[in-house]
Amino acid sequence: MAKKIVLTGGGTMGHVTPNLALLPHLLERGYEVHYIGTESGMEAEKLSAVPGITYHGVKTGKLRRYFDWKNFTDPFKVICGAFQSAHLMGKLKPDVCFSKGGFVAVPVVVGAWLHRIPVVSHESDLTPGLANKLCKPFVKKIATTFPECAAELGSKAEAVGTPLRPELFQGSRANGLKLLGFSGDKPVLLMMGGSLGAQAVNKALREALPELMKTFDVAHICGKGNLDAALEGTAGYRQLEFVSAELPDVFACADLVLSRAGSNALMEFQALARPLLLVPYPKGASRGDQILNAQSLERRGLCRVLLQEDMTADTLTEALMQTWADRDALTAAVKAAPPADGTKRVLEMIEEVQTK
């Protein structure tokens, strides 16, 4: 009889992508794979039609650390979701559960614990999020991306990196240059800020283009709805709202990367050994995890950092040119660092908790 595994995690693609990275390996090992997520969140849309996954939606609510009227109703959704999850665990009887975090994971992990199903969780950021803190008593092992996070979470935790999609390493530089319309005569600067939160970087980069394009061809993944019609057709500059299947090819032709500092993106660029300038999402607009992520890599000599409050077209140009000048040292440091791809170790942890 095939082993069963329940995957969970949701709220952002950062909670979904590592689960997708594990999926082909789990199927190869003969697992029957189920996913428990929200009824109508991002993961429901992304995963419901993925071959090899049976998707189950449950109710969930966000446990906010600030005042919101939903704080009075969401705890009841969490309780309802816990009962739904516990019922699903009793019905499915999986051998193991892997949780990527987000608030949908809390009732799922508790439901697994109630049925004595071992759980491995994963925390991407340098400091643990509230959902993973709540789940800690109910899990057997915690995989982390950053060593600082493993130290904070204690004896259950181990720094392993992040599960990464194998196709990221199979890109073609020639195909990437063709997609972008570049000759390859100049190095390629790739700006990637995700679909949300990169407006300030988009603006500064576009203002800096006249100077930057003296050295680079510029590939700009600017996010949905953020194309600038005035720049369409500019030689040496290609803007795209997003890239999906062709992303490995774009990565393969990137010689220098400008990015926000979301953990999954950082591990992808680190695994690909690209010189990297980070402009983390500012603390006033988030819990500050991107700043801490970026500072951790910078302390280890793996990237350069420019804070958004210090960013103008001029300072961005200067920081990019300095990062490019330091590219050999940055690349050497990345290659000497512990592996960023945690796929192998997470799979081992999933097997280990089933034998105890």
C-alpha cells in the first residue's frame, strides 16, 4: 500500500512553491499526496488542478498582532478549521504531514497531532513567523532556511535551506536571450521584485536606465499591471509582467540580479550563484523579515544590500555597479556557503519522523 503524505501551507506563493518543489520527489517515491489549504486562497487556485495532488479546502483565519475587527471572528474560523483538519486526518490517515507555514497550517498541524501523525515543518525567514511558533509544540522536526532561525527554535530545528524546484537549474542561456531579445554582447541585469511590493524599485530602476544601459541589457520582471508603455521597444530593455515556464531560461542568462529579499527568491539566486543586490521590503510595510534575511546574507558576504529609504536612481546605479565590480568575490562566497537547496535534507527528515 502506498504511503500517504499531507502537505499544507498557504497565504503566499512562498508557502506554496517549496511544496511544489517536493512534489515530483514524493511521487517518485510512491507517495499518495494530499494538500490541505484554504477554501478560496491563493493555494486553492494554484494547486487544485496540479496533477498528482488531491486538494482539500478548510476554513481558516489570520491571527493578527494588531487591532482588526476580524480578530473577533477569525478565531472561530481557526477552531472550525481545526475540526475540519482533524476530521480529514482521521479520514485520510496519512503517514506524515509536511507544513510550510501560513495560518492555514495551524489547524492542519494540530489536527495531525491529535491523530498522532508526525509533522515536519519549514520556516523560510530568519525569524520564525507566528504560525510556526504556534505549531512548534506539535511538530517532530523543524527545517529552517537560516541558521539564526534554527538557533532560535531550539533542539527540534535544523538549518537546511529551502526545497527548490529542479527545473530552475535546467535553463538555457540561449533561450533566455532569445526570449528577451538580447544579443548577449552585454551582461544581463535581471530585476525581479515579485507581483507585489516592488513599485519603488521599479521606479528607481527605470529612472536609472540611461546610465545602467551603458553597461547592461536590462530584463525587468515588474509585476502584474506595472508595464510602462513609454518604454516599450527600448533597445536593451525588456519589461515583463511575470515569467512562468521560461523563468529558468531567464535565470540562466542573468549575470547580475536586483531583487527584493523574500526568502525563496534568495535561496534560488544563491543556489544559482548569481551576484546579488537586494532592496528588502521596508519594515514600515511589513514585519521586517526581508531586512533581516538580506542582512544575514550580507554578513556572510553573499550579497550587497541597499535599503529602500536610501534608494534613488543614483544610489541604485552606484550600488549595482559596485555589486558588479565585486561579482567574483560574491560568486566565490556563494559557492563556498552551505547549500541553499534543502530538498534532499527535507525529504530525509520526512522519512526520519516516520521511524520514531
